[in-house]
Amino acid sequence: MDSIEFISFRVLLDKTQEQLAELIGVSVRAVRSYEQGWRTIPAYVERQMIFLVYLLNGSGKVHRPCYIVKKCSKERKINCPTWQYKLGALCWMINGTICEGTPQHNWQEKITICRSCEVLSPYLMTKDTQ
């Protein structure tokens, strides 16, 4: 997540910098630093921002589980944490899921794939792209 996307998500969430800082558990100074591009946005902050936008854009929608959308085989489902923990459409929230045929071991690998996946990408739209 870059500073421009961070700002657009904050605007979409209709939060001031102060409100967002409280919501995601960081200082106002950190939010300002993320928006100015002075600090790298940590994975846990990015994950929270995506989750909040997902909830906002997905309220009232039927969320199809990733293993149905991706037509995963029984073997793949059994070995995937999404299936094991019944996460369905929240597959992008955890590492170790078997996307694109192999487990993703870190957030950067994972979110790069998820941003272009039809399970998550429709929910990441900002006001500019809706």
C-alpha cells in the first residue's frame, strides 16, 4: 500500500487522521507519516485498512468463498487454511493459503496476488474508481 492508496482509503472511510489513528491503533503522527510517504505502511496497518474498506464496500453483499470462486480441488481445499478455518471470502486476511497453486508465506507475496483476485479486488474500490 502506498501513501496515495492509504489516503484514498481514509477518505472512503470518511475518517479524519485523528479518527483513523484511533481506529487502527496507531498515533496521529504515524498516520501523517504514512500519508506523506515518510514511513512505510506496516503490514498490520495495511491489513486493517483493507479489512475496513472491505467491510464498507461489502456490506449487504453475498461473499462467495474463495475455494468456490477459484474452483479448488478437494485436496487443495483440505490443505488450505481458508477451508480449515472456514474463512471463505476472507482468504486474503491470512498467510499460508494456497493461492495460485502454492502457499504464500508473507504478507507482501500474499497481498500482491490478492489485489488482482476476483475474491478481494471488487471491494478495494475507492470513491475515485466506483
